[in-house]
Amino acid sequence: MTITEKIANRSAHVVVIGLGYVGLPLAVRMAGVGLRTLGIDINKPRVDRVNAGISDIGDVPSELLAPLVANGMLSAHTTFEVVAQADAVVICVPTPLSKTRDPDNSYIVKALESVGVYARAGQLFVLESTTYPGFTREVMVPMLEFATGLQAGQAFHVAFSPERIDPGNERYGVKNTTKIVGGMTPACSEAVRALYGAFIDTVRSVSSPDCAEMVKLLENTFRAVNIGLVNEVALMSAKLGLNAFEIIDAAATKPFGFMPFYPGPGLGGHCIPIDPLYLSWKLKSMNYQARFIELADAINTSMPAHVVSRVQDALNDRSLALKGSKVLVLGVAYKRDIEDYRESPAITVLDLLEKKGALVDYYDPHVPSYREDNHVRTSIAGLSGLGSYDAVLITTDHRAFDYDDIVNRAKLVVDTRNATKSVATGRDKIVLL
């Protein structure tokens, strides 16, 4: 029986490697349509929680996860032996940047080394982790061929399918977000289309894994460059004494030729601050400079320092020095209403404030604590003491915050997200980005 037939009659077993923000929603969706799903993660506490039916991913309610675990459709493991049972293996591991801001594909390589021990003919291997164009063909395929002694595209299938998870998005999830797939051969494309078509509404094939890899990088480069543009608009507006948010909202009334993006304290999350640099890194090896990407990166990475300058200037206007002032940072998640603080600019802002001598606390109802460089920082318990701070800095616009109350009780509010847009009273206390 072919893998396509097994998927159709729901006898296929699928292994998902990495049970984080991408892998767990994917695994739950697969298991929910009747595909026996086996998750692998090297984080044993996470595996134990999944097997207990407990989700620590906001987009996956425990009420959805627990029944799938209870009926045996989903289980989690810390070792790779289950790959031998799999008809399809989907890799969803992190791809961060190194300290020199070069791509770090070591998590993929380690996963492939472990997979290769148990890989066999007839299986489908799909990479979802973001990487540079050519990685699937140049690295993944040779590793699997060496491990198995078999030829990709004939004895087994290989494809790339970029993840499109947007944490906290209440409109688009795994099921209704179009899935891009790029197989090594037409047979590979047919197999990967069958897999994702079993649980995703729309699947679109592209001509190759390289094309699919580039699709992912284009999507996030588009966002990074446009955010870089509006961040520079914010920098220029501050010098001109103008409100960048008002300008962008007014421009957005044009019904054609304009799409609004908004400035902020910097880029966060695992995709937008990182993915475009995979592309520029690849092109450097081909003697090509990705100028838009590098300029946008320079602007976006400068925003935390600009935020600190805004706080410093606002305190100075009130005859206070930043050094020794008490500053409360509101929100360390990288975006609204989620618990994900990966690459959050708020954490960079917090660190820069402390280096300037400020006495900094943070409050985030979604992130009670976070770890950075082996140091754990804990949120204050609530906002009862808000009035004791010299400045309140809004870095994440959570809907749980009562902005009217915050402005009413605060001495000074520096708002990097235009969260106080609808606040009517006390606007003399508010300084925008």
C-alpha cells in the first residue's frame, strides 16, 4: 500500500519532530482527523505535559489536546525509535541565528542524524523549519541518502513545506491557512499534497523545495522591509514633531496602492527578525548584497535604542535623569495576547534601560517569568503600585491592560504601540514612539 493510500484510509502514522509553536498545533490537527501522530521533543518536561494532555502553547487548548492523548491518537516521545513506525516524518525544529547572526541549522542537522538511523524506503520526509533556498536539496537529501543507502525521489519522498503559524491569530490557524509544498519529484509532491490535504483546506504545490524555501523567506522579508520602512517613518516623525501612527492611519484610508504596517519597539518572534537574514546570508556566498534586507535589519534592530532615548528624553523634560529612575515595562511578549517572548524587543529595551542605570520592573500577565542567559526574571504581581514609577513604558499592547487606568495613575507613559490611542484624558502624560 502506498503512502498516499495509507493517508487516504487513515492508516498512516506520522511523526512530528519538535512540539513547540509549530509542531504541536500541527500534530493536534493531524491527530484530530484520524492520523495516528507521534511527537518527538528533546524537552522531557514538555513531553510529559503533552502525554498528560496539558498544553503550554496558547493556540492549542488542553481541552483539545487531552482527548487525542486519551484515545491514543497522539503521543509524545523523547527518543527517535518511533521514526521506524512512521509513514511520514515532519521536522519542525528551531532555526535561530548564531551570535554572529549567521544561520544556525544545527537543530535540523541533529534531527536528520537521528532520523537517519531509523529511516527506510517508502517514507515521506518533510522539512518545515525555515532555512535558506537549497538546504533541502543540498543538505537534507544527501544526509538521508547516506543514512539509508537509498535514492531520494525513488525509494523515499522528500519535500519542503514552510510553516505558517501565527501565534495568537484568532482568524487563521493550521486548517484554513493555505499550505505551500515543494517536492523533489512529482511523486514527492503527490505524497506531500496527500498528507497536508488530509487536514488543511487548501494545499498549493510549487515546482521545487528551493522554491518553497524562497516563498517562506519572501513572506517574512516583505514584512521585515515594510516594518523597517514605517519604523524609519517613526524616527523621522519624532524629529519633525509628528505622530507616525496618525500619519499611517490616514494613509490607510486610500483604497488602493497602500497597505498599513505599524512601527514598534523592534521586531520579535522567531520569523521576521531572523528569516530575511537567511536569505541575505545565502546571497553573500554568491557575491550579492541583499540591500533592502540589510537596511531594514539595521533600522529594525536600532529601535530598542530609540525607545530608550524616548524614555530618557521624556524623563529629562520632567527634570529627571534616567539613571536612578524607576521604570515599569508593560509587556515582554513579542506581540499582543500571547505568551511567546522569543526575540522580543521588549527584553532588549529592558536590558538597555538597566545598563543606563534605570531601576526596571516588568509586568506581563501572559509571561509570568522568562529566562535569558541563564537568568530568570519574574513579573511583578500586578499594577497596584503603578503610581510609584517615574515612567511606564508600553512595549506590548495586551488587551488585558486597562489603558485609561494606566494613564490616569501613571506619572509618565511612553507608548511604543499606540495602545493609548483611545485614551481621552491625561494625554499630556503620553509620549509616543
